[in-house]
Amino acid sequence: MASVLLLGATSDMAVAIARKFAADKYDIILAGRDMESLQTLQADITIRYNVKAVAVKFDVLDYSQHKNFYQQLPFKPDISICIVGYLGDQQKATTDWNEADKTIATNYSGPVSIINVIAEDYASRKSGVIVGISSVAGERGRQSNYFYGSAKAAFTAYLSGLRNSLHKDGVHVVTVLPGFVYTKMTADLKLPAILTATTNEVAIAVKKAIAAKKNVIYVKWFWRWIMLIIKLIPESMFKKMKL
Ligand SMILES: NC(=O)c1ccc[n+]([C@@H]2O[C@H](COP(=O)([O-])OP(=O)(O)OC[C@H]3O[C@@H](n4cnc5c(N)ncnc54)[C@H](OP(=O)(O)O)[C@@H]3O)[C@@H](O)[C@H]2O)c1
């Protein structure tokens, strides 16, 4: 029976992805900081889908524990999905290093630390799929979120290099660029409905991307073209825009 590890399993996106895989009889490992929420979700998934589900404590910033965390999992996942992220307070981060550092570490250094451990295992087993939820915010830095965006840019580049490195071992790496999604993270933002995906759409896109061995996906197809246009704007004009 196949299994999936969800890092950042309390996120709305992760819950939708977990349900999608459980519905297809995958066993599920829910990893995150909030054990109470994870145990509630674990019980719900076990009863609803009749699969094995476990909840495991995981902090992406606790680098020294990442090897232990992975070694002690009750079973090794065939698919590992890193959903962890932190939007951060852009304004605060410009003057408060702790906020900037937390944004960078939660979106980049932490995910890299745990994915390195998983990648080592998958490379030796010559199988496995690693999925990283990155962001279109990483495709061009903007004044409204360049701490988050630059960390996601680095994460996207890391996933690209990892995909290249693990190809010879038969390990596949998928980069997911969701565009806007209705979740806790964006609850305070006014998102244009036409451009915004639901968590269920993200879950469907992730599952399809794994099955079709896609490399980089945009959850809603038009984000690829929106970002292409944004990237084509000359820097001399871009720097004057309020984005
Ligand atoms: N929503 C969007 O429009 C959008 C767009 C593009 C990309 N994304 C990305 O999609 C992913 C999921 O985001 P979301 O929208 O579902 O937001 P979310 O609900 O805020 O999810 C963030 C997840 O990261 C976890 N997390 C944060 N710091 C952590 C830490 N130190 N250790 C372990 N887990 C930690 C959170 O756990 P806690 O519950 O413990 O805080 C939560 O599970 C993120 O990577 C985000 O950057 C979101």
C-alpha cells in the first residue's frame, strides 16, 4: 500500500491533499506543530477512509531534529509533500531581522533541511516522489512581499536542482506554484475570485501532477501566462510600479 507524508499538515491545502490521497487508499503521515489539530484530523481520516493515518510532531525550524524525525516515522512514505510556509509581515521584516529570518527560514532553509534528509533516503531506495509547494511570488520580487517571494524563489531553484540531481536515481520532484488560494494564510487578503483556487483544486492538481510525472505546475493554467507577462516587464518600468 502506498503512503504520503504531509509536512505542514495543519494547513488547509494539506488537509485537502490528505483527503484526496486517503480517498484513494494511501496511508497518511500528518506532520506539524499542532498535535491537537493533527490528532483530530488523523481520527477523521482513519474513520472516513479506512486507511492508516498517523500524526507526528514536526517543526521545520528545528533543523537538528530533522534526521531523527524522519528515522522515527512509523513507516517510510513513498510520496513526501512539503506544504510548510509563512507569509510573514513584509513591513515588519524590513526593520526586524527576526521576522525576516523567520520568513526566509520557514519558506526556504527549513524545507531544504528536511527535504535533504528525505532525498537521501529516496536516492538510496531508487524511488519516491518529493513535492514542494512554492509560489509564483518567487518568480519576480515585488515591494509587497519580497522576503516571502525571495525565499520561495530560492525554494523553487532548490527543487529544480534537486529534480536534476535525483533524476538518475528514479526519484521525481514536483514544484507546485499555486497562484492565489483561499486558505488561513490569505484570509485577510482581498483576492480576485477569478484568479483564486480552492484547496480542493490544489489537491486535484497535485495528485494529477504526481501521476503524470509533471515537473512544474501552476494550479490554474493562466498563472503561467500572467507570470510570463510580469517577468517581461522591463526593470526600468517595473521598479516604478506599485505591486
Ligand atoms: N494561500 C495562498 O494563496 C498560497 C499561494 C501560493 C503558495 N502558498 C503556499 O502554500 C503552502 C500552504 O499555505 P496555506 O495557504 O495553506 O497557509 P497556512 O494554512 O498558513 O499553512 C502554512 C502551514 O505551514 C505550517 N508551518 C509554519 N511554520 C511552521 C514550522 N515552523 N514548522 C512546521 N510547520 C510550520 C503551518 O503550521 P501551523 O498550523 O503550526 O502554523 C501550516 O500548516 C505554503 O507553503 C504557502 O507559502 C499559498
